[in-house]
Amino acid sequence: MNSNVRTPGTTVTGAPRMAAAVTAQRRRRQAFWAGVLLVGLALLLYLATLDNGLQPAELLGGDLITHQYAQVQARPSNAPGYPLYTMGGWAWFHGLHRILGLIGFSQPNPLPILSSYSTLWALLALGLLYAILCRLTRSPTQTAGNWPLAWLLSAFYAVTYFFWYYATTAEQYSSAIAQTLAIVFVYLVWRDAVALPLKDVRGTQRAPPQAWGAGGPRAAGLLILLAFLCGLSLAHMLTVAFIVPPIVIAVLWEQPRLLRNWRMIGLCVLTALLPLASYWYVWARGSTHPAWWGAGEWRNAQAWFWAFVSTAQGRDELSWGLAPGRALLGNGFPELIWQEVSLLFLVLGVGGIALLGRRTAFVLYGTLAIYLVFDWMYRYGNWFQVILPAYPLLLFGVAAVFDRWQQSVRQRRYAWLQYAPHVVLLVAIAWRFDASWPRTQSHNRPADTALDRAAVLLDQPLPQGANLFSSVEEALALDYLINIWGVRPDLQVVGSDQAGNRLEDGKIVLATFASASILLSELPASVAPALRTFSPDWLMLTQTRLAQPAVSPTVVTDREIAPDLRLQGYTVQPAPAGKPVTQTSQAVDVTLVWQVANAWPAGVGLSLRPMRQGAFIPDPARSDGAIVQVDASAPMQGLAPNAPLITDALRVPLPAGADGILLIVYRHQDDGFENLLELPLGIPPLSEP
């Protein structure tokens, strides 16, 4: 037997005591640096998979996009506003944004910055989980706890799907996990502080001051901190508060005399209610921006505020859905738990919690029971709000079982079996990593195309202060690039009513060609805008009284094509690259200036065809032998006004090796087509994609 290990009834003195202290210090140092390594590896993993793009459906609504707007613009998030989380996100985003600007990033992608705020909370949650597991596995001979076991369990949780995904996307769930684990950690530290007797400088035990209660000022401070952490749920995710009732009961179970300490009760209640003061931010920001109120009608800002913080706007998500016939298995919960952590860990976790002591087991079992009842009663909706913190609570039980196993076999004949839990956990980490990676890889996803089209629409010399009208999907993407990314903040996305008002005020409105006919049909009869092609993407609308800009083609041709049609000239220039969302395909914009007698002649169309060494280029997307070409039956997609001068613009894709473009103007005939003009157009130098 190791003589440095103290046994009951003995006192370690002299050299053995010093050696034991050195060993304990070394183990604590090892545990600390192991924790640093854990957090560092998780940081590298999460940064490698950090969300940096948006899918089209994500722009349509949901928590992810709501939190991004809230944190960038300091606006209330979805009800009840998440004020503390949002204010922290605002400081995080603008702080990092400014730092990146100082080191040369003039217009950094906001998505990784916003997503990294979730990463910050996830790393804090992992650090707390590791510290709790080390504390729960402490023993007289392992004052630093069973840190290898704690490390492997924490690494396993780090690669579970939901935790990993929400650690790399701009949602609030990783912060709720961190808050839940912080409550458990402070409770455990407070419990140990209460259990330790106070001693004076001579080592003599003395009674604690009655003003503070058991544990003295340190325990009292920890209790007040615990009350504050519990109260944070009032200004954050309300489901975090599910752990509060078991915690309160466990605290009073440990120290029933607290019920007679009115001073401490008052301090704890006041501290717990303190986070409610943050709702002033929701009131201040919301009352000054009625446009943020969302759908609904309110008499004034006060009526909106109370409806908002009482979650009246989102209460249908928690509508009563008790369905006894569905038992406990419905809509993914709780079977998702054993699908994620495995049936083995679920069984070990539920059973192992009983090994952690009566009070700790009561806290964990009580919290899990409330989670289960909540999910069952409320139509199995929002299950992810409670399933995420349920995982680490179950891992506490797994740690207790594995640690007990290692202690029981360590001094036996087959001592090597103490490493069996390590092998099981390594296999579990590999399994969970392999299963989670395809779904959690949020970096450079091929489906992140929501901003591509809008980036092209903005990467043009649009008039200062112009008003933009487009389809709903494009309008959402344009608004994101303008207000969140900071691309052309002078521009504004408008609806048809706003567009009509702006035109009456003499302002410029740009409508995408795809949506122009809708806008023209919805404008009031009093508005008669003049139309002009701005680019292949945009149609410019101005009041008739405004002078039309002069059109100056780069190449003047002055070619008569028919008695009533003349091509004055053309311009060929590189198409917008789609910055800051850079596109990889290459194209050119061809602007044609036509002179007509009155209106575009019927039956006349045109075609633009890329050429390679004098031959047309097959379309790689088709197998029927079709070539790459852009056709138009009339200028300006049929919106050309009756005017002597018409400007049209078309975007022509350039396949690899294209060295020219052929413009063909043709007329429909009964037996086919008659080419009126075949004109080769040069291609300007293009930058590499």
C-alpha cells in the first residue's frame, strides 16, 4: 500500500504529508491544463465548422435570423426579448467588427462573428461541464477528481449533434446550457463550503457568525451568486428556470435554518429579481422603433411592451397539447436522447445519478422530471429547449458509474479493466463525431445561396439613396446585406406602397425586372413613372418630370437593321462579381442602344451567343445539343416604352474559353426566321474567378 495515502484514523505528517501535497498539486495542474486543452480543441473544431452563410429558407424567419438582426441592431429578439443575451451579443458583434476593421477587414462577413457568440457560450459550457465532472469524481486520494474520465465525457458531449450545431450558429441555446451548468457548479461549490467547518488561525473549529449562517461569508456570497444565476432565466430562456425549484429545495434541505434568516432571504430574492431590470432595454428600443413590433395592433408602446414580454405573440408555440394516447414518445422526444447519447449512456446516466448523493440526485432527477413533464404537456414542442441541458445532467450519472467501476477494479487482479470506460468513451466519441459532422458542418455549405443573387443586385453603381423593390425572397436578402452586412446602407428596400410615395416625392425607385410588372400594376393611378433600363437586373423608375440620363454606348455602330430599326451602338462590360458574396461564374453585361421609329417592331427578336474560335459553345447543362445563348423577344423584357430611343441590357454567361459574342437580330416569318443582323462583339478583359 502506498504510505502517502491517508487512511481513516491516521494523520499524515512530515515527508509523506509533503509528498502527498506535491502529488495533489501536480494532479490539479494536470487537470487544469487538460481542461485548457479540451476547450482549445473544441474551439478549433467549432471555428472550422462555423456558420458563414445562409440558406434561402433561413431568411424567411426563425430564431437564427431574428437573433442576428437583434444583435446587430440592438433590437428586441423574439418574445420575451432575451435582453441580457441580446445586449451581450450586440457588444460582442460590434466589438469584433471594429477590431476586424482596424486590422484591415473593411467589410467582414457578419455571420461568423454572430455565430462565434454562440461558440463563446459553448466553450464556457464545456469548461463548466468538465469542472463539474472533476468535482463529482473527487475523493480523498483524488482531490483534482478523475479528470481523464471528466475529459472524455466532456469531449463526447462536445461532438453531440445539437450542442455542436448550436455552438456554431447564431442561436441562444448554448448560452442556456452554460447557465444551467453554472447553476449546478455554484450549487456544488456552495454545498462544499457549507460542509467545511470554519477554523481560526490556530486550527480550532469555531461557530460561524449568525448573521451569515453556516459556511460564513463565503457560503453566503455563493448563495447570493446562485440566486443571481437562477434569476437570469427571467431575462433569458425561461426554461432554464426549470432547475430552480429542485435547487431551492436542495438548498433548504441542506440548510433549513435559512428559512429563519430573513436578511439572507431578502438578499437572494432581490438578487434573483435584479435581471428583470434589463427589460428596460426592450422598452427603450421597442418604444422608439414601432416598425419592430411585428404583426398586431396596439394602442401604444406600453400595450405592445406588455404583450411582448408576456410572450403573447409566441404563446401558440406552447399551446396545450396533452395527449395521453401518445404516452411519452412523440415528435422526437425523448427518443432523440438515446439516439444521440446512446441507450447505454442513457441507462447508465439515469441510474448513476443515484450514486451522487441524495441532494445532488434530487436536483438532477427533479430537473429531468420537470423537463419531461413540460415536453409532454406542451404538444412535444420546443423540446430542444430542454433536451440540450438534459444531456450533461445525464453524463453526471455516467461519470458516477464509470468512476465507481474504476475504483472497484483498481486494486483487484484485473486492474487493467479500470481503463474499460476510457475505451468505451473513445469509441463513443468517434461514433458521435462521425454521425454529427455531416449535419454540423455549417462552413461553406453548397446550399448557402440565399445572398448570392442579392449580392449581384447590389454590386452595381446604384444611385445614392435609391429605393429597391423586388420579390419577397430577394427583398429579404437585400435587406440583410444592407442592414446586417453593411453593404450600401444608403439604400432601402421598399414595398409597393412605399415605392409609390417615394416616386411622388421625386425619389428614384429601382425594381428588378422580374418584379417590375407587379410594381407597375400596384402603383396608384396618380403615379406615371418613366422607365429606363439601368442594368440587366434593374429597371429604373422616375417621375416623368425628371430628365432622362444620356445614353453613351462605348462602341458606336449606327447600323440600320430595318426601315424602322437602327442599332446606335453597344457596350460590353464585366458583369457584377457579387461582392461581398463573390461568385465563381463569369459573365458580361451587354447594353444595346436602339433607335426606333415609334415602338419596337413586332416579330423582331435578338439572340446573344458566346463563341469559341468562331463556333457556338454547347451548353454543358443540356444533353440535347443546345448551345449557350441569351434570347429576347423584345427589349426591356417587354416593358420598353414608346420612345425613339430604347436602351436594353442583357447578361451573357461566358463558358471557359469563350473569346467573343455574336449578336443576331432576327425576324419571325411563317417558314422560320430571317437574320437581319449578325454582329460580332468583343469581350473586355475579365478578372479570374
